[in-house]
Amino acid sequence: MRSIRLAVLAPLLPAPPAPAPPYAVVPGRPVPPPGRPFRPRSGRAGSGEGGGILLVPHGISIGPNGHVWITDTGSNQVFELTPDGTLLRTLGERGVAGADATHFDRPTDVAPLADGSFYVADGYGNSRVMKFAADGRLLFQWGTRGTGPGQFDIPHALAIDAGHRVYVADRANDRVQLFDGKGRYLAEWKSPSIGRPFGLALLPGRRIAILDGGTNSGKVPDHDGVTIAGLDGREVAHFGGIGNQDGQFRIALDIAADRAGNLYVVDIAGQRVQKFVRR
């Protein structure tokens, strides 16, 4: 409870004396897992996941059971697939935007849980976060467009920690908001280092990576980088910047972490994925 109070009173506290291990970029293209070849020109998986159903695939999440979740901002749908690309479930009506229990308006991310339930960030159009049961029933939702606590302006990414706290990258409000598992507001983190958060990735050791994609009016970002923070809101490391060199970004859109805590950053204007390892 003490750490939660600290986070509320001081959204992002100064860096402690012992920083997290710094990250180093791995030059070249990240190597796909064994048995998952990628076509060099298209970047598509060799087995053709999503073929024929995806219009504008946006967010990709891997659930505890290995299933792949994809949000599609073009079709206003959310898809669940097996690791080999077999479609298991579709939520939303293709091409139809809406704000009810069975429609989305350009959803941005999914956070699946071990019990089969999942959260959806219905981000670009509706500015809400939705919680669904394992059978796809809407359990509850929260959020409206705005700048106050519990309001959003493009909830772009989600993360759920072991204590069931929900982290939301509230992109255009330049902050990360924290909620309990029922959507009750706990705190917000906002600082120059966090910038404009596009992506979130939980890390070992009760830490979280926060991806700053920059304020990119006209597709020219004015800042880009990654902040590593503790789950109490303390900033422990920062790396990255604007540019085309290894370790730099031009509109960093999303971030993911593997079990070892290595990070993978999607750079849309740079047209690449970069891998970062802990030194």
C-alpha cells in the first residue's frame, strides 16, 4: 500500500541511486523463433497468419496459453488465433464502428489473462477500456474522452501486472494511468521522460518499459525513447532518441518483452524492429 500512495502523490519519482542494467541494441534484424521463417520482403510469417481477414492489423499480444490476439483498426475487430494461425474467435462487426458491447471503433490493444478473460483498449474512436469474460461476454468498461482521472485520449496500449493492476498508455494525454482490476483509478505517471506513451511491456523484477513515440505532427517526432520504471512509479533508466542509427527511433509505435527481459521495439517510420538486451 505504501508504494501505491507514493505513486499517487508523486507520479514519477526521481531515479534511485542504483539504476536498472542499461540496455544495448542488437545490430541487424531480430532472429525469428525456430520454425517461424519470415519472408524478407513482406515481413509476413511463412505460414500466412491472418491471411484474408486482416485489413489494418495494429496491436499483437500473446496470451498465457500461447494464443495470438490481434486488433484491426481497419475492420474494427479483434481476432484470437492459435500459434499456427488458425482463427479461433472474432469480436466486432467487420467494417462497422460502434460503442456498444459488441462493436469497437478502431481498437488498439488486447491484454489476455490466464483465466481466459481479457481487456481490450478501444482506443482511437471510443476512448474506453473493456473487460470481457473468457466466453466473450462484456463484463464492464470504463473511460470517456477527456483529460481527467479515468478519462482517455487514445488508450493505445495495456499491461496487467501480477496484482491485477491495469496500466493504460493514455497516448494523447501524455501519461500512463493505473487502475485496479475493476477499472477503479489508482494513479497516473506523467513526465518528460515518459513523453507520449505508445507502448507498455512488463519486465522481470517488478518493472515496466514505457515507450515514448513522440509528438509526431506531420510525421516528424520531437522525442522518442524508452523509460524503465518500477511498478511504484520510480524511473530507473532511459534510453533511445530520435534518428536512424542503431538504438534510435522515428515514431516508435510498440514494444514487447521476452521472458529474459529483452525488449523489441517497432519503429514505423524507421521501418524496422530493434532488439535491446540487458548488458
